[in-house]
Amino acid sequence: MKEAQLKELLLQSLEHERGGIQVYQMARRCAVNKELKEEWNRYLEQTRNHERILINVCQRLKLDPETASEGRRVVKSLGMALVQAMQMALNADDPAAAELVACECVVLAETKDHLDWQLIEACGKEAKGEQRKALSEAADKVEDEEDEHLYHTKGWCRELWLKSLGLKAVLPPPEEARHVTSAIGAARAEQAAHPK
């Protein structure tokens, strides 16, 4: 495993969690649906914990969590762009449209977040000693929550779009009722709600 690239992954992941905190803070402001707002409140708290977990991993691996990198700057810029997009939607004074924009922004953020944690888990399996322990323990704590964040928010986004189009929508989305935490589970939940 390339140590320099692992360091970059951890720094970018930490920056992305920090951006995720800002994304969820803004997304909550855009949420119209009470259940969605409550879910995003919970995800915000989990994301704050994910930031703490990554800081701990960095410290255990003797990596300064504030180390700058070009990749980290890019990740920060992407997070700020998502927050700015939601602010623009809020300023347009169409609450339903702002909620949709927020859902899309959260899905984009959670897609990267989900990938980061999959990569951290993969690195943990290949690492040795303390590195293996630190990475694996962190991934074990976070992976299920990241799965839920991604698949549930994708469900909310799909169903809110369907509703906005005047089509049959299931709210809250079936991913919620089924407590989906996998791509297969999400596909099955969607298929049950919208059979082809």
C-alpha cells in the first residue's frame, strides 16, 4: 500500500466530513418535510462524530490532521460549492425546490463520503499492526451509518422528485421503512414501491 496516498485519503476524508457538517447544516434549513429534517439532524450529529473518529485515526497514525494538500483544498471547494448551491436555492423562495436541491447536494456529498469509507476499510484490510487496527476500527464504527446516509437520502431525493413531477411518490421513502443499508436493499425497496 502506498503510504503517501493513504495519508492523502485520510486528509481528504477528514476535509470531506468537515464539509459534510456544513452541508447538513444548510440542508436542514432547506428541509420542508419534518421527517427528512429530523433525519438530517441525526446525520449531522453522526457526521460530527465521523470527523472526531478521523481525527483520532490521524493522531493514532502520527499524521497531523491539519496537514494541507492540494487534494484537500479541492475537496473543501466542492463542499463549499454544495453549500452555495443550497443557499442559492433558498434565496429563490421556492421551498419545495430548495428541498430538492438540498437532497441532491446531500446525495452528491454522501456518494464521496461512502467511497472514502469503503477505501478506508479496504486499506484497513491490507495494513498491518496499529495502522490496521486504527483503520479497521474506524471503518467498523462508521460504515453502516454511511450506507444509511447514502441510500436513505437517495430514496428521499427520488420520492421528492416524483412528487414534484406529479407522479406516485412514497414518503417517507421505502428505504426508511426497510432500514436499508446496502445497494441491494435500496434496489429492492425502490422496486417494491415502484414495480416495473
